[in-house]
Amino acid sequence: MDQTGQNIIDAAMELVVERGYTATTTKDIAKRAGVNECTIFRKFKGKKEIVLQAMEQKRWHPDLEPEDFKNETGNLTEDLCQFARIYMKKVTPEFVKLSLGLRTPELAEDTREGILAIPLVFKTGVMEYLRKMYDKGKLISDDYENMAMMFLSLNFGFVFFKASFGGGLTEMEADEYIVKMVDAFIHGVAK
């Protein structure tokens, strides 16, 4: 990808974050990228192709990976705090806004799998971890999927509200939230 193509991708995705996919036009993308609108069509078939190529790039797609859940201590508090910090570092409010901006009928079929991959990796990693902790006698339930979904929701909810309202709902910073959330979560599932 040359620099002009990258500028077009970055401009398009910034606009999708700000306005959503439908309200983003190729004219707006060209203006933001500092190129002529014709240049967009020389480099890409259209707005949809720009977005799909962007979703392959780490800047526009969190790189949450199964390996993020492999470095564990066996201490529920430490490990779950670490998983939450990784999640919030990679699944930023900007990504949440982008994923919401991409939920449009024109893109749904093409973007659903890529957007779903992120929570699925997190859920699977947490489920595997909780299974190990149950086997070690540290949990009261073997309902790993339900617990993992609760933990995912607690993390996503915070990021979603920060993306939606900034500090308007809470001034609490992510790390303070993580510590308190993990403590409350553990008291609900631990022996």
C-alpha cells in the first residue's frame, strides 16, 4: 500500500468513526485525505473496498489474540485484571465507535465476522482460563461460558460507555474500574 492509499484508508475510517459509514462520502474522504475524488476510484473500487481493506490493518482492527491469555499466574485477581487491561488497551473507544459505524446493511455481511472475532477471542481465552481455575478448585461453578460472557460484558460495557459519553457517565479511569470490577466479579464466582 502506497502512502496515498493509506491516507485514503485513514481518512475514510476516521470519518466512519465520526459519522458512520452511510454518512461518509467519497467526496468527504478525498477532502480529508488531501486527494482528488478520482484518485480514490483509481486506487479502490469504492467506499466499501476502502473499509474492507482497512479492517485488515492493525490500526483499524484490534489485534486481540489467543496468546494474550496464555501468560497467567494462577491468581484470579492478577490474571483477570491483566486480561481486562489487555482488552481495554486493544479494544479502544475509537474501535467501538468504528464497529458501531460499520453496522450498516451495506456492510453487515462483509464486516460481521471481523467485528465478531474480537469478542470471540476474548470470550474463548477467558473460558479456557476459567476452566483451568475450576479444575484447580478456585471457582464455585463450571459454567465457563456464562462467566466469560459476564466478564466480557463488564469490560465491553465500560469501553462502550467511554466511547459513547467520554467522562460524562463516570470520571473513573480504566485501571480503577478494572480493579473494582474484577474484585466484584471474583466475589461472585470464587470459593
